[in-house]
Amino acid sequence: MNDHFLDVREVCRRLSLSKPDVVLAAIRARELRAFNVSSPGRKRPTWRIRESDFEAFLESRSVRTSPAIQPRRRAKSDPKITRYF
């Protein structure tokens, strides 16, 4: 597998975010798949995200448009019937 890896800063840049909070929250919620590449003794994780996982995340968050809904047509009323409502 020859996939390119992104760090949190690069993901923020691509999403036009100034702070990494949104990206880190998505990683913690397991919405965005990431790998911790830091040393086992370090307290802070160093996250790497596969570019394919990032694109899958974007696809899962995209809004899908539905086909245009046709307006309902009123039934033709009988002139002998008086409508009150």
C-alpha cells in the first residue's frame, strides 16, 4: 500500500481551520481514522491520517442532495360542494 500520510496540521490546512480542535475531536470520536506514531513513553500522541481515510471522512460528512420534490397538486373540486376550510 503506497498511501500518503497527513498530519493534523495538514488536515487543518485543507479544511481551512485555524485550530486543530475539530480534527482532534473527530479522531477521538473515531469519525476520522488516525494512527498514533509517537514513542510509547510520550504523553502526547502524534497523529497521522491516511489521505484515503481523510477523503472517506469528507465523503461521509458531505451533504447529499435529494431529487427535486414535485409540489402536490390540488384535486379538482366539484362546483356543487362548498369548501369551508
